[in-house]
Amino acid sequence: MIGINRDGDVVTLELQREERRNALNSQLCIEIRDAVEQAVGDDARVVVITGRGTSFCAGADLSGDVYAAGFLDNLGDMLQTIESAPVPVIAAINGPAIGAGTQLALASDLRVVAPGARFAVPAARLGISVDRWTVRRLASLVGGGPARTVLLAAEPIDAEEALARGLANRIGDLAAAQAWAQEIAKLAPLSLQAQKLFLNDDGTRDDSTPEQTAALAAAWLSEDAQEARLARVGGRDPIFRGR
């Protein structure tokens, strides 16, 4: 489900679940995590992550194991591996990055975004919630006001707004991201490693409060989350009751 290509010091990882718009399940999360670790072990200077087809990543695969035990742990391990990798990771956002796709982009250090791409976190439409890290990282990149619009109104951010807000670093396609990666690969690796550590020391990985942990669990275990699943299968709008 993942393609790996190396060009000099740059390794490109391609999500290859085009039939599911590159939606994440446990297996794909594990493969991405392992591929990033392997690239680092093989002395890559920069890693590029992109998606095959018209989507970067449509989020968690709601028809798969997203609600099963272990998925959130595998997702979290993947995101933390990308964030803590000692080399820059560039997300080449070739299309929509929805839900966990936005989280994958947020874990990356730089984002090159295609003109037609967009970001969205529709958790409130699904009766679930993203974690503290996601909320804090999004707010740190785009600002508190836009983050509230994305999270509390479930509204998307398009490529141009992402660039204006700082979520996108450049507008471009995969080739542009790879060309930029080649430039970055010529820079001093230890300097990049140190500065990445400093940039990611932003409080996003601080422990959640007991209230935050309880609220996250309550959303995922709620009747509303079950209602959203039934509504999706039935092709109707969910009716949320706050329980």
C-alpha cells in the first residue's frame, strides 16, 4: 500500500490506496511509520510523503478498522515517528487532506500544496474528536481563529488560504516538492536536526488534562459516533443527541 522511491538523498513515500483515496487503516499507518524509519536508517536527508491519484489522504478508512482497538495507537505512532524523525519531512499535498490526512500533513515539517487541494477536519460531523496534539499543532500553524473555524464549524481550508495562513509553505505539485527536497538535502544535516527539534518543542506533546482525556474518550464511545456510522451507511444526515 506504499511505494518507495529514492533519488540521491531524497526518499519519496507514496500512499497507494487509490481505490480508497489513500484513506488510512492500521496497516498503512504501520507501513508509513516503518518506511520513514527505514529512510532515516538508510541516511536519507529528506523524506517526501505524497498520495497516488487525486487525493493526498481522505482520512481514516471509516469502512475499515478505524473503530477497532489499536487503530488510534497505530495512527499516533506514525504521526510521532514523522514528527520526531531527525530529517525534514515534506508533505506533497496533491489533493484533499481530510481528517487523518490533515494530521499527516501537520506532522510533516513542510507542506507543498497543489492548487486544488484542501484541508479539513470533519470530526464534528462524525461524532468523534481529534486529540490535543492535533488541535494545538493546527492552531500553532494557522492561528487560533482559523483553527476554530476548521474544528468547531468543520469548514475546510483551500490551498490559497493555507498558504496565507502558514499551513502551506509553497503551492506546487510533487515535482516541485521533490525539487525543494533536493535543495534542502544539501543543507547541514545537524543544523536541520537541531532546528527541527526546537520548532517542534511547541507544547503540542504535553500531557492532556484528565478532563481532556475523558472528553476525547467520551466522543469516540458516544451514541453520536455510532449514529454517524449508521447515517453514513444509510446515506443520510446523522441526528446527534449529545450522548
